[in-house]
Amino acid sequence: MPRSEIDSTRATAHLPGLDIEIVHYHAPDGLTEQVSINLTATPSFEAFARSIDVWNPFAFWAEAMRLAWFPWVEATRTMMRTPGLLPSLPNARPEPPGPPPRPYLIRETD
């Protein structure tokens, strides 16, 4: 399939010594899609790994998760503060009394 017929979304990040490219392809027929993650380390992955050893991986992960969730948390906080923004549920109507439940019939067999 020619490259021009494929719909793609591309995201790139440039870190010290590491370039990350994520490409999401959609075929025109809508039946197939592909995600590709490309990592390019300069000068090498070994040198990049040595530089990561200096960082605190837990602090890095916590900050990454905070940045990923921040828009959702702020949107929820804003919606909770604005009373007219959320649709309210309809008031429940009491159910009319119906016939009492029928007792179960238990039979003993020999």
C-alpha cells in the first residue's frame, strides 16, 4: 500500500542522548492499525543507561505519572467545583406497593 494512503499520527521526544518516536498508523480501510516505537540512542544505549543510573528512577516515574494524570485530575476538580456543569440525575420515584412475594414451595421426597 502506498505510504500516502496511510493515515498516521506521530509523536517525538528528544532527551539528552535519546530520541523517541512513536508512530500510529491507520489503514484507509479502517481494518488495520500499527503502533511503532523507535528509540535512537546517541552515543549508545549503554551510555544512556549509565546516565539513568544517576537519576532516581522512582522520582522520575512519579513525576511522569503526575504529568500524565494532571489534565484529568484538574478537569475533574473543575467539574466538581462548578455545580451546573455536571448533569444531575432525575429524582427517584417511589415504587407503588405490589403484592407480597410468594413463599417458596418446598417438597420432601422419599
